[in-house]
Amino acid sequence: MRVLFVFFVSFVVSSLGACAPSTEIKPPEIAYGRDLCDACGMIIGDARFAAATLMTDGKSLKFDDAGEMLMYWTLASFIGVERVPAKS
Ligand SMILES: [Zn+2]
């Protein structure tokens, strides 16, 4: 009976490993000094204030300030804004 239990646990653990997603989710990379903020269009230059979010479709939004990212999510949740246009 004990051997059967160990076999069952091994089977469950190996099955869970097979269900794990094969693609690793990584945070978006920001090219400081080159990437533009998706909210205001300014160049993202300072890593201390920068923020980014990874969308479910694999695209990313990058911001030069975490407050702008929070504002994006606030707008998105209350009025359904999908993407804040950059100022021109
Ligand atoms: Zn900005």
C-alpha cells in the first residue's frame, strides 16, 4: 500500500510539472534614454521612477513615472480605456 501511495504522489507531481506553462513570463525591458512613455510621450530616462506593465496579449506599456501607470489602470478600470495615447 505504501509503494502505491509513493507512486501516486510521484505521478501527481510529475503531472503538475507537465501542466506548467512552457513560456517564461518576463517583465518588460525598458531602453532608458530611448523608449517613450505611453502616457505622456516623454523619454524614459530614470530607472528610479520608471514603470511598465505586461498586457495579456504580450504587449507592454512603459511609463516614465509609476503614477502615470496607476492613472492608466485607474482609467482602464473605470471607463474602459484600453490604451492611453501618447501626447504629440
Ligand atoms: Zn509619462
